[in-house]
Amino acid sequence: MTVTQDAAKPDQIPTTLPAGGPDAEHFDWAEAWYPVHYVEDLDKTRPTRFTLLEQDLVIWWDPNADNWRVFVDQCPHRLAPLSEGRVNEAGLLECPYHGWAFAGNGTCEHIPQAAPELEAQRSNRACAKSLPTTTHQGLLFVYPGKAENAEKVAVPGIDPLEEDPDGWVLLNTFRDLPYDALTLLENVLDASHIPYTHHKTVGKRENAAPMEMEVLTAGKQGFTGIWPEGPRKGKLGTQHTTFVAPSLMYHDLTSKQFGRTLTVVYAVPTRKGECRLFARFPFKFSSKLPSFFIKLTPRWYSHIGNNRVLEDDQIFLHIQERMLEKAGNKSYAQACYLPTPADRYVMVFRQWIRDFSADPFPRQALPAEWSKLDLLDRYHSHTQHCGSCRPALANIQKLRQAALIFSALIWSALPLSIALQGTFSLTLGISLTALPIAAGALWLWLGKLEQKFYKGDGLPPRNLPE
């Protein structure tokens, strides 16, 4: 199939151009496909804003073509953000400022202030800029480069899911992170940090050990590697790693105990010092029981745990890349001391950046360091964008309010009960005491749960007393 401004199936795309453009010595980040949203988290009733490579975009559902559209988030009239507008009754994206209305291909269909004989909407200057889109493996992808190249460049997908599609259980999460996409990729490629950084969440310090990584292939399009011993001191089996330039990385592990598990990360550059993480965890268990419990767990509850893991290293990565910036013109190898084979993937990744000038924001300075409160924010970086967490939070708030009202009503009934009966039976006394206490306890518990949608805990589990 051909990728146009309409959604398309990536397996039909003829791959005749490499991601990053034809220059053998430079990787052009615009010439690649990027995921911008899980489809299940998008709302067809309202536009959604997203920033990619410092370009503000608007995502919206085109009911006339039955697919997702992505425009540059700017009305050609007075440059108002189209993401603040609406999809009108005719299925057109309508600007909030003066009501200019745009079809899915970007053409302006209606200018309320223009007399019909002017035909102002026919001018090319009246068009919104539409970007090529496609959906693949549950993600909406956008191509920010030259539109004519989109159908010739492969959409980066998870190959094992395509090669062996049956029996997978897939967990998904995402978050806007306060550091570069390059910093995120370097972090997730580095398996050696997991026992220490993520101690008590997904790792244990006692599992740290020497690691011998081997790079199998490397080039402009990424690299592949193998860790023969694998995690947990060889108890789980060999782990394979793939980096698909510029934004996809996954570890692939098959063990007798658990079956096959993948750790997949898309690092999408939004602006200098910020990126959006799309994390995917496909499992193919040897037993049906784990799949049953995973499917039983609400997605929003899994996201609370995922956010906790991300916050294990969120603060120090934000600071670390500023320390690296202060190193100035020093090479990465000069700024950092990398004496062990455990850093092999980090070294080849940094070599990829150097060899192909693959910095998405060259010569740009990082913004000022964020406060810890901002670094631990969950609401703006995840909850408000999540189709599972946002309604779950609203339901928790309603339930909490109901518990408070119920408790107040029970206590308010106390004087009336005394007036009507003159005295209390033991049963009534116990009920009038226990019910508001239970409602109050529920209110407190829901309050703690509610806060998990807004902010993280400043003390990581690894630093808690043993």
C-alpha cells in the first residue's frame, strides 16, 4: 500500500529509502517514522496536541475518511493552535479563533468571514500542513520529513511480533520524560544498571555481576548485540538486543522459567531535554497463569507501577546529561570512564551518534535544571494523556466524594435516631459507629491512591533501609 496523508498498513510499504536519509555520514532525524500516541489513548471527539522534533502537531480523527490525521498545529490565518479547536459537524477540523475549517488533506473548506465570490479558501496559503500517518501494532506513527519519502521508509516495528504473532500478552505504557531521547536510549540499552538503580522494583543488587556483551552488527541503521550469559547471573538465558535507528530499542529474552519476554522502548524526541517514552512489554509465557493475571490487572493500575520504575532513575538522568553538557568539547569516552565490557552497548551507541552526526538538536543547550517536584510530576507527563488513567482518576475522585458524603449522612442520622428511639440498641450503635469509620478509612485510602496519579515519591526504593 501507499502511505499518503491517510493511514496505511506499513507491511505494504516498499522500503526503498533508509531511515535518516541518503547521506552516508549524517542521520537526518526528520526522515524517519515516529510513534506519537497509542491509538487506544486517543479521543476521537477532540483534537490532541503533541510535539515532535520541536514541531507542535495536532492529532485528530477524520470521520469522513475514517482515520487519524496529523497537522502542524497552526492555522494559516492568524497562527492560532488548531488543537484548541474542534472537529465540527461536517467532520472538519475547525480553528478556535475564526472558524476556518480544514479537511483531512489540509485543504481549507470554509472561511466564515469570506464572501463566496472571493474563493479565498482555494489559495494554497489557506491550507493547513498535513503530515503522513500510519498505524502499526497499536501505535499512531507520523513522518515529519519530506512527504514523498514516507512510503519509501520502513515503519519501525517489533519484528518478533510480526514473525511469530500468536500467543503474546502485551503491556503498554508511556510517559513524557525530562531528558533527551538519546539519554533515554543510552539508559535502556544499558542492562547493567538494572540491579542497582531498580533494586526493589524490578531488580536486586545481589544480581549484579560482570557482563560480557558482544556487538554483532553495526551501521547507520542501528546495531544488534548479544549477552550470552543473560540476566540474573545466567539464570534466565541469553539476551539479544536490537537498536533500530533512530528511536527503537528492544531486548529479547527466552527462558525456561518464564517463556519469551521483550522489553521494548521507543524514545521519541519532543524538544531539547525532553522526550516521550513508549514502553511495551510483550510476553509469551510457558504457563497460562501469568497471562491470566496480567489480563485481569487494570491498565491504570499497571501504569502506577510503571511510573514508579521510571522514577527510579528519572532525577539523576536529568542531572547527568547536564553534567555531560558541562564537559564541553570532550568526547564521551573522555568525559566518562568506561573500563568494563558491561558498557559495550553504550559505547557503540555513542559511536553511532558520533559517526553519523545523529544528534536531533545539534548545538542546542539544555534548559535550566528542573525542580524535584516537576521531575516527579505524573499528571502532566502521563495521566492527562492516558485513556485508562484519566477516567480511573475521575472515578476515584467521585468514589472518594461519595464515601465522605456517606460518612457525613450516617453521623447526621445520629441525633434523629436518638430522638426516634430514645435509646440505642447494640446493633444500631455498632452500625452507626462502624459504617462512618469504614467510609472514612476508604476516603483516606482513596486519597493516597489518588495522589499516585499526580506525583511520584521522592525516595526511590533502592534507598530505603534494608
